[in-house]
Amino acid sequence: MSGSRIGLISLAALAMLGSGGCSYFPVNGPSSADVEAGKSETVPYQLVKLTPETIDILAAHEPKGLAGAFTDQRPPSKIVFGIGDVVSITVFEAAAGGLFIPLEAGVRPGNYVTLPDQIVDNNGYISFPYAGLIKAAGRDNVQVQNDIVDKIKNRAIEPQLLVTLSQQRTSLISVVGAVNTPLRFAVPMTGAQDRVLDAITRAGGISGPGYASWVMLERGGRRATVPFENLVMNAENNIYILPGDRIYVYQEQQKFIAFGATGGNTAGVAQNEIPFDAWRLNLAEAVAKAGGLGDLQADPGAVFLYRQEPRDVAQLLGADMMRFGGPLVPVIFQIDFRDPGGYFLATRLQMRNDDIIFVANAHSYEGSKILTYVSLMMSAISNTSTAVVAIPTANAAVHYHTLPGAVVTATP
């Protein structure tokens, strides 16, 4: 086959590749041009260039954790009696011969008497001699004492009462999960003002590493979750516990996913799920954990971070809110590592659990795929041409004939 025909076939191959675009070749993700176009046939998203102003907005609107979900930061109010609690009552009188202290009480150690313990009934009442039913549920000990005194003060001699909680069966806190001693304990009626970390301490502390531990608080039908070390480092999230709270501690590494032309892209592996191994991780550290940028493949100006942002934050970032519905907006942040200052920006942007990092291929790398393909194609064409020319010659040699212009030597 002549050289001109090989050239024509090569041109035809190049035309085919040109019409098919980069989609003709296998890739590990969208091109930088596709991402920067800001359009998707499936999920609309907002492309945001990473700038100091952008990072300031994100830092000011970091997820608030427990403090954001439970905004009432006041100390817990005084604990009150509840249905099922066991109440103990001691009555004091100023002198013997009264309603509760007989005349012979002079030989006793004091002018008082302790009544049998009582359980607050299903209607919230206890019974007191000569006073009848006393409302206890929803009231504290001082309120119960004053109510009883008012009802017996005309019959007893200057009565005084001491009402205490003998057994607390309501106003309980549960701490379960990855703690050393799961338990359910009563909130002290004296008002210890325990916080979430205090409750976990009562349960013996967490059973795993802090950076891999999460704390979920359930209160009044609402739930909020925060990394354990966030409770330690951020006092705002270490909120007061309230009666009925349930605290669940579990182990789960925070992680992010890295796709594309990272330095960890070896042996055809272009994606990895990577644990934080810490409670906080910035973008620069995350890229480093993914192996950095591939020197022969990556476009340092096309590093993208995929994340869902709340609507109010997305609006501050410049998103056209008419394009998006729902409480979360898909946002792709772009950072340019060709800019020397880009690395400083990356150290200020904090990663979040389940973030996605994508590093696009350089345009030259995509071009090299075309050149490699054309080279392989031309090599195959050349080999095929050589084989076609050799067929008549080989056939003649088998039948002991000589083709014009060919010398065939046959050995009988």
C-alpha cells in the first residue's frame, strides 16, 4: 500500500477523532471546560471561585452542631417531681403535743416525724395526713412544702416540712453507644447543671479515639450530631443537658473522596475514599493525603471541591437561587494551584465529612491520548500493508513460481 494511501487513512482517523471529541477516549471525570461551563443535564450546580471573601463567608457559616440545633442556651431550670418519683417527707413541730409530735416526745431526739415514702401517682399527687391530696408532679420540693404547711398550719404547732426526693425515676438522661459504661441516670434536683461532656463522663467516657467519635443528642423529637472533639474544642457546642435527653455516641471516621488526576492515581486507581484521621482537615491537607497533584496528568488550575451548602450560604456565595429547590444547593468550588497564593487559601478552607475532591486532567494530557491513539493506528495500518504485499510473494514461493521482479529460491 502506497504512502499516500496510508496518509489518507491517517487523515480519516484524525477526522473521526475530531468529530467524536474527547468522549471517544476513556477519562476519569469531566474536563475542566465542562465543569467551568456551569451546566449539567442531571443536577444543576453553582460554580464558585475560591477567594479570600468566599472563605470568610464559609468560615462565618460553619455548621453550628448542637448549639445551632438547640438554641436555648439557658441553664436548666430547677428539677421538679414527676409521676413515679418516690418522695420522702419529714414533719417538724415547734413543741410536743401538736398534731404530729405526741407529749411523750420529750424523750425523743427531736420534735419531728418521718412519714413513709410515697410514689407520685399517675395523676401527679401524693397524700399527706390532715392535708389530703397534694399536687407534686411538675412542682419542686419548696412548692410542695409550702402547700402542705398552708393546709396544716392551723392544726399543727408552727409546722415545718422537709420534702426530699428519695428515688428519682423521672428527669433521666440516657447515654448509650460507644461509651465505656452505658447508663441512665437522674438529673440531680439540686441543679448540678451538667453538660453533654459531663454526661459522657458519667458513662465512663468514649471507648474509641476522639477524632473518630460522633455524639448525637436527641431532645424533644429533634436530633443533632457533632464530632466528639468539636465538643472538647468548641465550648459553644457543649450545651446543658435536660431531663429526657438521649445521648448516642458512635464511631465513624470522617472521610472525603478524591477523584481524577491526583498523585495517588497509580495502577489505574483514580479514586480513593480517604479518612480524615483527625477531627479537622483543611483542603491543602486533604489534597496531600490524596497524593497531591499528578505531575504528568493534573491541571493545577482545575482543582474542584464538590459540596452541598445551605440555601442562605449559597446565596451569599452568588448562586442564582431561582435555579435551585430544596434546603441544600450543590456547589463546586474551584481553586487555582497555579497561583502561588492558592495554597494559602487551601489551608483556610475546612473540609467536611463526605466532601469530594476532583482534579481535572491537563489539556495536553488529553492531547497525548489522541497522539498515542493515532500512532497505534498508523502502526496497525503499516503492519497490515506489509502483510498484504507479502501474501502474493509467499503464495508463489509455495508453488515454485517467480513473480515479476521477485527472486524466489526453492529447495526441493
